Amino acid sequence: MKRKTRYAVLVILIVVIIIALAPFIVKPLLYTLDKESFPARFHNNADALRQQYQNSTSDISPQVQDVIDFSGPVSLNIRIHNAKQARIEMERFAKSQGSLKNLVVKLDMSESEIRELEQDTALQREMLDSLLNTSASLDMLQSLEVQYREQNNEDMLTTVRLQGEELRKKVKGMGGQYRNITERVVDNSKKFGLNTTKNEESQKYVDEIIKEIENPIETPETAVDITLTPGEDRTSLFLRPDTGRYRDIIEYQGISLTLQGNTTLRSDGKPITIYFNEIPVSTVITDTYGYYNVRIPIEHAAIGANNVYARSQTTRSINRTLTTIPVNSTTSMSVTKPYQNGTVICSGSIMANVPVKDASFQLAWDETNVLVTKTDSSGKFKRTIQLPPGRHTIIAKFTADGYPLYPSESNLLTVDVSVIPGVDMDYRFIALVLTGIVLLALFIGVTVWYIRRITRRRKTHITDLLRSIIPGMRKDKNLPASELDPDLFEPVVDEQIPDDSQKSGDDTLISWYTRLLKKYGLSEASRIVYQQIASRVAGDLRIRRHQSLTAREMARTCKGKPYCGTFARFITAYERIRYGGLSSVKDQSVFETAMEITDEQTGGEKN
Amino acid sequence: MRRIRRVFWIAGVVLLAAAFVLLLHLSTNNMEFSRYNTGWNGTSTFFSDLDRHKTIDVYEPGKLATSPANSTLLLIAPKRDPTAQELAAYTAFLDKGNTLFLADDFGTGNKILTGVDSRVTILPGSLSSLDRRYADPYSVVAYRSIENGSITVPASVALNRPAALDRGTPLMMSSVMSWIDANGNRRLNRGEEMGTFPVLVSEQRGRGRVIVLSDPSILINSMYTQDENADDRSLIRAFTGVNGTLYVDQMNSRTADAAGLSEILHVIRTTIIIEIILLCLLMLALAWAWKKMMI
């Protein structure tokens, strides 16, 4: 078969295949629907399903046959507590599936029973809401009770207590009512086989609420002697100084006297408690003269005025004011590098000229996670937190609430937690860069090796070529190109012509051609001249095996040199002489002109 | 001579086209939910419809750490128990006020929901219904159960073998003609209760939001591309066409499954070092071919 025919057959075959595949290129499914409908765990093939006729009685019936075949009363347990919604659903279903005229789903419930169940369920929900509201109101009254008790406000305390009692009585009645309704709902539901678990669970929940309301947790009462009236000067208090900054030492001192008839006695060995903003901060015992003296640093205090007084079991001093002057605080923090499991240790301190000890502060990361913690006795902290992989920001914030200090926060720190356990983010980057460098080096190395190998092979080839042309050429394997180039222009030794016709040292290419022309004719002379010029071009262009190339291939290979155009014209003239039949004088003239120019441009003159 | 050369070029082009078609065919698979599967049970069409400009495939938990606000994470058909790192990443993602959209029926969705402190549960058993799209009780039609909610969902959707959900705020529910086919015989038996079951629920979790769809099969090609399932596509777009960045979990999802040539192509595409090596080899081959041509 001819080459052309072979190609044509191949093309036709491939075109036929492409046409056959064309419909599947967009969606390349080469299988039938049957093969595509293999059973899948998660779904069915909708393409296959839509081929089937659907929603006929014969299609639906088998699916509910089990229920229909049951000899007892047919009862479908409708898992819905809202009968109204069920009715809407049924109507919608009937509308969407118009062909299902024969399907009847019957609820085994009369209208009145459905209505009763609906009413009971609504009442149940209403009572539950009311109970929850009452519980919330009681919580509020309880907190008011604590507040009024602290303020010794007996009137309001009594009012609050009475309101609470009323609410508790109301709840007791509601509890019983809810229980009755729930029992009725559960009985009715069970009768129709409905699930009553949620109802029973709600009863337990309500019982717990009522129990909590009926038996409130007693709040511890602080023993307040409401008969004491401040200002009777039976216990005195003096502050020295009465102004200070955080951690300044304030001296609290005074005297305690006891009235005995008309005599005032100094009470020795009597415990006196110092109250700072209503919080007892220290207790001291009076000496034999009734004096007491204690030195307490300013720690938890409001900025500005703070109320201070001293009291014993029977007496109370007048209120004194301690004024605090706020100072700046400084929060500092450092974070360790993340460990393998993403934990980091945050450590630092909070200072306000002196360490801020036992101070609450926030350790926040990513703005969304907050850990409230405290400093130690020297104002320092050290906490471990676990972070998920990724970049995180961590900050420590000291709000200074309850301190005569201005708030402060640390610098925002960034932590990178690696997704690969045990590899730090920086190491990963370094590893990536190193890998890239190694790959690049490998690539460059292979390329250089390959190019050198090719170049060496070509040099060897040229040397071999020259050696075959030039007798006695030295066998230097590492011959540099600079030394090679002049030699390349030496004449090629043609073994087909006798020695007396070979090119002598004095011959130029033109004179040699003239000799050859006379002796062998135009065709042979032109062939020998072509060989000489072709070898020069091949040497200059580093063309391996140029002798195996045809003259036209040589002309096509010659690119990027100024003589290539001339060389191509020379080849055209040469081919006309060699393969064009009888040569005319004009052809010879053209050839010789081209030969001279090519010889000159390829460096022939210098030889 | 010139004619032979032209035939040669035409044959070359045709051969290349044939090789391309063959590669296209071999690069697909038949794995359930695989994005590389162009068959009926793959999700190739859904993935090709995603907006590439704002969709990010998540291959490592750390990727979620850099998520901007108002992002959505799609978790489709998880196939294994989530790792502690993945759960931590999901939790952090939610804590930023983002949305986690989980589509799962019989996978490991419950483990993920528990891991992110969600109360929603995927119930066992296939949800069945007489109210259905195709001639199969598992092709359940579900209806919108909440009007004017924060999420706009279509009036109804067709599902393909869904599960039922418990807890959370129901956004879509099956009709009253539904039941959970506990024994898997596709029939309503005594003891199997009929009623409405949630199939799409939403739950506020701190600043974030968890949305659970009990059927990832609405994303498969044979459901997604049907003309009659336009509402399914609307539902999907309600969650994928969000304004923020869309993250698609590829760590623990059947959609990332690949086999054969598609797996090789996937590995090459996602491994930068292999890409570099291949580029180097290609350049070497080109250099060699060019050199040959020159000589």
C-alpha cells in the first residue's frame, strides 16, 4: 500500500472514531443506563427512576400493603402533635399527587377527640410558659431580698417576702393543674397509639421547677446588727494619711469605749473589724487602753472616694473617706513557640510601679476566645493555652476593675501553629525553599551536563571528520575550537580522483576548480567544489554527519550566518548542473559566479 | 511531497484530539460523590458550577484559620471520623461567626456535629414518603417549614434517600406521609410512624451557625442536572451563592475521592513539588527535542 493511502486510511479511521465519540464528549458516558444503575449505598439513579411510571395505585399499594393487610383496625401512628398541620399536609399531598384518588389514610380519631387533644395540648403549653415566667419573677425577688437585707431596709424586705409567698402559692396550684392536664393528654394519646414520651418528659421538667420554687435555696445571711447607729463615737476611726495610691500603706487607728451606766470604760481585748467599701479587710484586737492600730496597703479600691468604717460587735464608727489617686498600669506578655499539640505558654506580669498581685485579667486569643485568670503574689502570670493549627493573635488585657489603676494591655502577639505536628511553620518554609533550591540545582546541573555532553560529542565528531580529511592531523582530544576553525577550511580529500588532481597547497578553490573542470568536466568539478564548501559550512555551523545530508538539506540547515543566502543560491546552481540534465553555458556561468561569492564569504580567499 | 506533509499534520492533529478524548474518559471514575466522577453518582456538575473566584478547597485544617468573616464551609458526605485538629478548625471557624453547612445522611456527620457542640442529630434509617418525586419511596419531597426566615429556601425540594434530623430549627420538612424505613424494605410497616421529619435544620452555635441537610445526594449529577429539580439547585445556591468566601472541605469528604488516572492528575495538581519536577522534565524533553531538530 502506498504511503499516501496509508495516511488517508488512518485519517478516515480516526475521524470516524471522533464522530462516534462526539455525542459523549460533553458528558463522556460510554455505558448504557442499565450499566449505570448499579446499586449505590447512598442514593438511586434519578435518570433510571424517571423512566418508570410513578404514582399509580399498583405502585403505591405494595408499600402500604403491610398496614392494609392487618386484620385489626387500621391505625397509622401519625407522628405529629399538631392535627391542624397534619390536615394541611394531607391536603397538600392530595393536590400534588392527583392520581392517588384511591389512597385513603384514615385517622382513627373523632373530630371531638382531636379537638380535645388540641385544647389540652394548647393549655399545657400555656401553663408551662406561665410557670417559666413565675420562676423568673421569683429569681428576681430573691435577688431584691438580698439587696434590701444588706441595706437593712426592713419595709421593702417584708414586701418582697410577701410577694414571693404569693407567687409560690400560685405555682403550687399550677403544678397540680398541669399534672392533671398532662395525664389526660397522655391517656388520650396512648389510646391512639401516639408517642407520649415528650409529654412525660415535660411533666418531670415541670416537677423540678415547682420543687425548686417551693424549696428555695437559702441565701446565707450576714449578721447585721441593725440596732447600731453610726456616730455615737463609742468606736472611733482615724486614717493616716487619708489619701494614697495603689499599694500605699494606710494606718487605721482608733479607740473603743464601753458605756457602763454613766461611766465610759476603755474596752480592752475587743475585736474591731475594718470595713473598706462594705467589705471587711482586717480585724484587730484593742490593747489594754482600748486602742487599736493596723496598717493596710491600698489594694482593691475604687478610684477617688472610698468609704471606710470600723465596728465591733456592739459599736460602729462614723464613716471615713479614703481618697485614692489612680496610677498607670503596665501589662507585658511573651509567648513560647507552639508545642506539637498546639499548646503555647503565655507568661508576663502586670505592674503599677509595684507588682499588681492576685489581679484578674483576660488572656484573649483571636478576639473570640477569652480566658480569665489571675496574677500570682508577685504580679506575674504563666498560663498554657491550646491553639488549633493556623495563625493566631494573643493579647493580655487588664481592665483594672476594682483597682485604683488605669487599665492596660500587652502587645498583640502572633503565633503560628503548624498543621503538621512537630514541624514548625518556619521550618516548613525553610524546607520548602531548600527543596526548591535543590530541584533548581538539579535541573541546572542536568541541563549543563547534557549541553556539555552534546558539545563534547560534536567536537569529537568534527575532529574525527577533520582527521579523515586532513592527513597527519594531530590527535588532540581536547582540541579547542579556536584551533579547529582554520583547519576546517582545508580541502577535503576526495579518494575518487587521482593524487595529481588533488588540491595542492598553493591552489585556491577557483584555480583547483579550473583544473578539475578541464580534466573531469563541469559535473564532477562542481561536486568536488560543493564538498569543499559544504565542509566549511558544516564546520562553522557545527553540523554533525553533514556528508549524509543532501545539498538541499545542507542549504536548509544553514541559518543565522551572513553567507547562508549565497550558499543557498550556490546549491541551486549546483543542483541544476548535477541533476538538471544538459548544462548550458549560462548555468555554468551562474554556478561559477555563485561559487566565487560563496568561496569568498565562507573564508576561501584567506586560504 | 507537500500533500504527504499536509496529511501527516492532519493525522497528528486528529491523533492529538483522540488522545485528549481518551484522557478525558480515563480521568473520570465511578466513585460515590467524587467531584472527578462525571457519571450519575458523581458531583462533577455541582463542582463545575461553583464560582472559582470565591471558592477555596480545604485540604488542611490550617486553611480555615485564615478565613474572613461571613464565610461558609461546605462539608459534603464526610467519610471518616473527624480528627481533633479538624474539629478544632471547624470550631474556630464557627467561633468567628461563620456558617458550617453539613450535608450528610449515613456518614460520620453525627461525630462532626458532636465535635462542634451542636445539638442536631442525624437519625439512622432512610426517610421514606408516599409524597415523592420519582417512583421510589426514598425520593422524598420536602417542603419549606419556615416563612420569611433568615435563609431563603425554595418551597419544596426532591431528595434522594435522605435521613431524618432531630433538634435544631427546621427549615424544610417532609410531608405527613413520611416515615423512617427502619428495616430498609421500602415499605410502611406497623411500628413505623408516619409524620413530618426535618431534613434541613439550622442551629445558632455561639456567633456561628450550623446548617444540616440530611441528604448530600441532591448534589449528584443525576439529581442536580434534572430539569424538574430546579428547586434543588435553588436550595444549593442559597448556601453556595453567599456573599462571603465559600470553603469546600476536601479533607474528610467523599467528593475528594479519586482513583486511577484521575487520582494521579489530582495528586499532580495539588502537589507543588511534583508540578515543579514535571515542569523541569518537560523543559528537558523540549530542549532535547529542539536540539535534535536543529541537527
